[in-house]
Amino acid sequence: MSFAGRLVHRLAIIAATTGDPNDVDDLDDYGHVTELGETVTAVRGLVQPRTVKEITAISQAGAAVGDHVIFLLPTNLPGNAYLVDADEDGVPLAAGRRFDVVGVRSFEFGRSPHLEVDVRVVGSQEGAAAGS
């Protein structure tokens, strides 16, 4: 089975888009670049948990915190991006997990070049079923 065939989870990369710092219309009252929106890119990945622990916080009612690694084909992953569970059309799921990117390792050699994305997820660990 090819590497791409093992990527069974449907995900979406969400990254904020910002204005042009040289365009006065894209600056706020303080001269900072404003956020214009988000770009959503549908990808296939393989989500593998590393550790999961429960944190005790009144506001989170014992939410689970997990460190995961997500395997992706080589792609552009902006520094402000995060990943979420998505449906078959690449639309983020309302009840899906949010994966905050902690680090990215690029493996550009061998027969299966790929990215290994270290992420942290807070909330439900059940998420979408495999291959969903």
C-alpha cells in the first residue's frame, strides 16, 4: 500500500489570511495589518495519538488534552495554521476536533516524502471515525 493510501483521515488546514502591510486599506487604526479571513485547504492525513491525559478545570469539566502526530503529504502549512476534522468535501465539521500545530518536521527524502506535524488537541478524543 502506498503512503498516500494510508492517509485515511479527512482534515482541513485553516489559516488566517492577512492584508498587505504596504496597503493603507489593510491597516487598522494603529497601523497593524488586519485579518481578512481564512483559507481552508482540504487534505488527507493520518492522525496518531501520542499521549492523552485529563486536565481538571471547572470550565472544561475534565477535558482531555492529547499530543498527536499527523502525517501529511508535502504541502504548504503556514505558521498560523491549525487543522480540523472535515467531511468528504473538505468542509470543517462543527463537532470535529481542532489540532493546534506545535511543530512540523519535513521528510523530503526516500520513497515517501511527507510531513510529520506535532499537534495538541483539547476536548473530545473520539472525533470522527477512521476514514470519515
